Amino acid sequence: MTRKTLDTGRVIECAAELVDTEGFDALTLTRVAAELGVRQPALYRHVDSYDALIRSLGLRAREILAGRLADAAIGLAGDDAVRAMGVAWRGMVHDHPGQYAATDRYPCAGDAELKAAVERVVHVLGQALAAYGLTADDQVHVARSLRSAFHGFSHLEEGDGHPHPLDLDETFDHLLNLLCAGINAVTGPATESRRRQLEDRTQ
């Protein structure tokens, strides 16, 4: 019998494939061990516990998400960037539903690595908003708002939380229109505030 070698990456990869194909509720250490062809105790050399595995999946999901958002926004600005990132967010959840679900299953509070992963997502969103001319504070507020909107829609869609028969693609387009209109509504005041700040510095 060939001895199977494991590492942390292989365990997490196996768990990721399992939750994405069969759903988050299918994830157990026993099932992961069976998929890898080892006994469950062998996993503890690479993951401390079931909760630790969930944490790793949540971290991995946020890394994938941040990468997709950054790729989607390359060469784009303003409304085009917002729309592209919204589509990328929704696409990531569609492609990796189980891993994305893990982001809600383990708290970020007190966990510096998870908090940094969340901040990277917000940072990527914020960077793509530069063309709007927002103040630094408004850029953060808008980035957080986009995160909340994209997460909320995707979470409800994945959980069949939109039972009305109207097409969900059209609903998502409406959401993007509302978000872009909202950002543009605060762009004017933000630009004026920045102009005044620059004037004050030159006086």
C-alpha cells in the first residue's frame, strides 16, 4: 500500500473542492480524510480543528475575491470599474459558493490575518473609485457600501433568497445602476470639498 503524503495546502484544496461541489454542509473532517484516503487523525498534523479549516477556507475565498476584483478593474474607471467589479464578485460566488459561504462561518474579530484579507478587498474596491474624485473618507465609505451590496445580493442569490420570477440578471443591473447613481450623487460635493481644501492650503 502506497503511503499518502499530505500538506496543509492539499488538505485545504480538498476541502475547497468538496464545499464548492457539494455544499458547505458536506464539509466534515471525516469526509475530507476519506477524500484524501487517510485516517482523520492524520489531518491534525496540518489543520488544528474543523473551525481552523473553515477559517482557512474563508481566508482563501477572500484572496480569490480580491484577485478577481483587481483583475476586473484593470484599465477601467468610474462606473465601468464598479460594474466590472460587481460582475466579478457575483461570478466568484457562483464559481466558489462553498468557499464563499465560509467567509460567514468564522468571525474576523481579533484575527489580524482575516481582518487584513477583508481590508484588502475593501482596498481594491476603493482604488477603483479614484476617478470619481471622492474624498479619502468618502472613498472608504463607498467601498464598504459596494462590499455590502455585492455581498448581500450574492448571498441571497446563492441561498435562493430572490423567489420572485423576474430575471436576476436584470435585477443585478438595476442594483449596479443604483450604486453608480449613488456614487455620482456624492461626487459633486466631494469634489467641491477637495477643491476648498486645496485652496485653503495655498492661502
